[in-house]
Amino acid sequence: MIKSPVLSALCAVAFVGPSSAQFLADEKSPKQILTKLKELHLGDEHRAGSVPSAARVSALQRELSTIYQALPKNHRGALRPSTARYALHRLFVDRHGWHFTGLAPKGDTWDSSSPTSALGRVPEDVSRLFQSQLTQHGLDLHDLATLAAVMENMVHSEADVRLAASFDALRVPLDQSLSVNESMAILEIYMASFVMGSDAQQLSRSKMFQKLDDVHEQYPTWPNTVSFVQQIRQEVAPGLVNFTFSQLSAVVAAAGERYGRWQSQECSELKHQLLQQEEHPNTGRVRLSDFYAMAVRGGHWQFSESVAYLRRLGALDESDPKVMRVIVPNYILGPSNCIASSGYVAVCCIDECEAKMRSLEEQLGTHEATVPQILGSLNRSSVVPPALRRKLQDVAQHHGGQVPLHGRLFQQWMHHAYPQECPFPHMSGTIHPLHPELFEEQVGEPVGASQDDSKRYTSRNALDRKITWSKLHQVDIATKRVFMNRSKAIEQRVEARCHTGLSLALYLQSKGYLRSPEMEVMLHSIFKLDAID
């Protein structure tokens, strides 16, 4: 383990200040929480729980303003704890791809914990300060941005500890100035420990070098990561030929903030590979048999999670137990695709649905809206299928004419409107996404499906592929409209145009499709595609 006194100082946060009690009293006109933090004398900005700069708070305030405006408020016009947790989670996922421990939902409700549970190793007075503000007043926009800035500082502080461990691994004093090549050696060993997901507090020299060996073996794209951090170094410190610890600290802070969006290109590639096997166009679902076939026959080893693990992720559609399907956005956004983690955050795929929600919030500026307002804001008024429009109207009717934009029913509607981008929102308590290592530790089962299970699912549904959507593309456009609309009148008109007196099943049979129970199941599934519940 590292024994450097300088490193030990980086790991600790010491401050002397007045008792927190005087800051926590219920005030009629409470001070902004940033002012209270300054009165605690927490030290420089890169220490965990330290006072963030006014510039950082202002930048985060601008970024949070859209979602803050659109969220419901308490009687003081501020956010409740559950709403603040929701807003912060969305901010960090969209901004950095960060899933904060304590913020990210694990199949629970947003009110199951306070956002202060994500504050980790900050001084207790800081955590109590925010919790008191949340409980007594709620958080206004400035206070919410301040909390976000403190949480970013936590991550930066941990990055400094990891950077110091990188110096120590190469036996370089923290006060030594480094050449370009020396600085890249430090940054490479830093990024290896970061990408491999290790706690910065537990990094010995031997572990650091082991991570560097492992990353070369386990990540074929590792050279791209080295190029990424080299580019960050050039942007943060252009023209420099000698680097101090402080300057490299700024580099790793920027790399940590930008790595999530940079690595999301790999998520896009995974999604593209899955959608090549999409069962029906624009459904966001891949048959489990095809999912495993990509690994067994196609060499895509990454698509090999077990049924139990996929179910725990909420990525398994079991509406037809005989033909289970993988829900693409739920799978992509699951913790099995998070490739870097630390004591505070896991770096995961960017949620593509977030851009659609943000656009909706920017245009509406409220937490609820009518059906015409929503459809107009989504620019889908003329293309939303009638059944999907009816479902949105049902949600509005259930809520007195207005659709709550941040409720599960609307998120469910968004999934059916954008099935390739928006994840299906399961009811709380029905799923419990876990990182693969935690799943194996807690459940006692391997994350990956056995080779026998993969082959069994692949072969079990082989006959089901006799009637595929790609073959149905050969049917004329009028018949395809039947599949996408459950109206009996339209079905009868289409059948008359195809072959007078023939049922749809007989018409398909006359076109060369086999009449079978599988076909009936498939037709039943197609007719239910627009169902939201």
C-alpha cells in the first residue's frame, strides 16, 4: 500500500471552522448553501467536499436550468429530495456518463434515498448541511448546482489520489517536473487503473502494474484510449513540455469528465450490432435466440449474459415466455456495459433518450402538458400511430387531462414511441440491476450463460425463424398495414384487396408462408406492438 505522507494528505480533508449547528437552523430566508459552505472553511476546490468555485456553480446552474424549470416544486418553489436526486442523476448521466452511487436507481423509487447519500467521503458537516436544506426548504436552482459541483469535486479529489498512486508506482516524487514522455507514462498507468475499475484508496504499486497488464489483454481498443488522453493533455496544456502534478491533475479531471461521452462510441457500435438482429423494424427487441447466436456463431462474445442476469437488468422481455427477447436500450444502458468505475461513480453508456426528454422540457417548460402540446413538441403530430396516440390520451385522462412528463406511464409511452433509444421503465421493485461482479457475489451465479444454455436457446427457436419479418417485407404494403393496426375494418378492406374471400392467414399461406402455431403467435405479437401496458 502507498505510504507517501503527501498522498495521505490528499486522501484526508481537514478543516477548522465553526460548529455546523449554527448553519443548520431553520431560517425564514435561508442563505444560499454556497455561502454556508464557504463559512465552513473547507479548503481548495479539488478536496472532497470542498467549496466549488462560483464559475463552476454558474456553469452547472445554466446546464440544470432546463430540467429544474420543468420539474415539480414544493410550496417554497424548490425541489424535494426525490426530485433533486432525479435531476442530479440525469445531469451526470448526460454530462459525463456517470452513474453516481446513491443517485443511480437500482430498481427502486426516487424517494427511496436522499441525494446526500451520494456524498460519500465528504466531511459530515457538509452532508448534514445539504440534508438540512433539503428537508427544511428544498433546493433552489443555485443550491442544486452547488451540490452538483461538490459531487464533481469528490470525483476530482479521488482522481488526484489515483494520480498520486500513479506517480508512486513509477517511483516519481510528487514535486518532480516531468517531460512529455514521462507525463504520458504516468497518464497511461492512471487510465489503466481507471478503466479497469479500481478503488483509488486501494492501489499498491503491484496492483497498478497489474491493471496495466490486464487492460492490454482485455481491451483491444486500449491504444485508442491512450490517444484520447494524449489529446486531452494537448488541449488542457497546449505547448507545455514539462508537467507538474497540478497540471496533470487538470488533465485527468478533464479526461474523467469527457471519457463517458468519448467511450459511448463503443456503446453505439454494440447497439448497431444488436439492431442488425432486430426481430421487427423499430421495436428495439432482439430474440434471445438471436442474441446468443451472435456469440455462438458470430463471435460477438460480449452478447453472452445469462437469462437470470438479463432479467435482473430489466433487459428481458418475457411477455411471450416461449420466445423471450432482449430489450436493446435496457441492455445497452445496463451496468454490464459500464467499463470504468471508482469509489463514487461508474462510467456507462450515454442515454439517448435524455436528448429527447431535454428537448421536450425546453419547449414545454413544465412538468405536465396536454397531448397536443406533447406531440407538437416532439414533432410527431402527423406520424404517431393512432393506437399510440390513444395510449397517450388514456394517460392524460387518468391524470385529469394533463400528462405528467416524469412519471412511469409517460416514460413507458416514450419507450414505445422511441423503442430503440428509450429504455422500458419497469415498476419499482421488479428489477435490481447490478454490476457483474456484484451479481456473482450476491446471487452466487455466473453472469455469463453457459455454452450449453446458449446453444439450447439458439436451437430451440430455430424453427420459429421460418416466418421472419424480413420475409414479410415481401408482402404488399396494404398487408403490412394490417400488421400495424388492429382495426377489423381495415383488415377486411386489405384482405379484399389481396384475395377476395380469403382470411389473412390463408392469404399469407397462399403467398408461401407456412400455417403454424408459431405464425399465430407471431401475428398476435405484431398486433400487440403498440400496447403500452
